[in-house]
Amino acid sequence: MNATNVKICTDKPTVNKIIEAAVPLFATRGLAAVSVKELADAAGVNIALISYYFGGKDNLYAFILEQELTVLGDAIEKISKEEISPLMKIRDFADVVIDIYKERPYLDRLFFVEIFNPTKYFDSFVKTAVYRLHYFLRDCIQAAIACGEFRADIEPEFAAISFMKILNLSFTTQQFCRELLPNRENIAEQYMLQALEIYLHGVTMPVSNKETGGKSK
């Protein structure tokens, strides 16, 4: 459901031009620092069309924030229903996140702009999305512990927070990645996959322990 009271039709080319121009502006500068004129100039449209199609700058921002975060929510819902092991759900979600950030490179910046300079939309969009992600990961970790995939001494709440940080930092530090890591294509994706393996190595049950019911020989 659209959070604004304005029905927005994304089938119109002008609407999509405005959205495409607005995303990087909002993601790099935040809602307050971007003027309606700047939005219109970046999109190459008449300034009046921002109000005509979106009901104003705030509604445009809310629409973009909701659309970007809904993608993560849809991924969580889909993976939650899959008949696979908890560990595979975590792996699948990490793969989906990589694909999402390829398609939506400003998602993490929009998220952190709201974290450090929260707007009136923080509670309804960002906080809700973070809680949903946390509970999804926590539940996967709890299930993985219960079935012997993860170590029994892992605290699900803490482990979920750690994994959330890995998911975010692999993309928010891309500029540093280019300077500090080997010069390769898709370096953020490679880092993400490596970080995932390091994380899982720390929380998964060693094979020898699985075979002995979690007891050392």
C-alpha cells in the first residue's frame, strides 16, 4: 500500500524520470537538503509536475523509500515460505541481497540517511524494515540451532545483528573497498560472499560435532 494519499502511476514515463532522478539526490543528501527545483531540473521536467504526480517532495520521498524497502520485505516473505533448511534460507537471502543492491545501488544510502537524519517516515518505513529483517534472521538462526546446523552457544539476537551489519557494510564501504581491496570487478559482491563464509564458519556446527550430537570425542 502506498504510504501517501496520492495514487502514483509508475506506467507514465515522466513519473519514472522523476523517480530515477530523485533516488540519488535523496540518497546522497537526504530529504531536507533537496529542493523541488533540483528534483525537477535533474529529471528535466516542469517543477509543477512534482506536485501533480506525487503531491509534493515529501510524498515523492516517501514513495521512493517505501518502494526501495519493500523489495527487501518481499524477499524475506518469499524465502520464509521456502521448504529448505534454515542455513539455506540465510544463504539464499544473502544472494538476494546482492542482486537487490545491484539493481538498487542507492538502497543502503537511503537507509543510512534515515538512520543518521531520521525524517517523519523513519518509524513507519525504516524501523519497520529493520525489525522485520532482524526477526527473520533471528528465527532462521534459532531454527538452525534447533536442528543442529548452528552451534548451541550462539545467541540468536546477537548473531542476527552481526549478520545485518555484514549485509549493510559490504555495500556502504564500496569506496573504501576500491581503495583497500584487490582491483577486481564486482568487488562488493566478492567481499559479501567472503564475509558470509567467515560468518557462517563461526556459527555453524563443525561436521565432527554434528556426527556426535554436538559432543566432542
